[in-house]
Amino acid sequence: MRVHRTDLNVNTVWTLERFHQKLSAMRQLYEKANTSDDNDDEDGVFYDPEDAWMADSPSSSQTSQLLSPHL
């Protein structure tokens, strides 16, 4: 699954399993935000030093590199 982070205009690729993990974390963060006034985790759900974020470009060669299983 290709993920686009609009605030930084970058892309990365997540497996379906990774997407479900992130979705679960986002739901927990949403529930926490609705039940407390403490919002100390601004973008922790999206931060992972192992994600390979790349600048978004309309270039098809960059998209094919991003989606390559050899990376």
C-alpha cells in the first residue's frame, strides 16, 4: 500500500499488515484524544525510523523504484 504524507509531501510503502497495525494505533490515539485532555503524541503513530519516505514526484521511474520489491 502506497502511503502519502501530505504535510511533508513524501511517500512510502506499507504492507497490508503494517497498514492494519498503523490503523489500530490511530484508532487507539483517537480514542485517547476523545477521553482525555492530554494530547502529547502529535505524530507518533506515523513516525518510524525504518520507513523509507521519499519526496513525492510525478515521475513514473521514482514510483516504480518505490514499489520495487527489491528495495
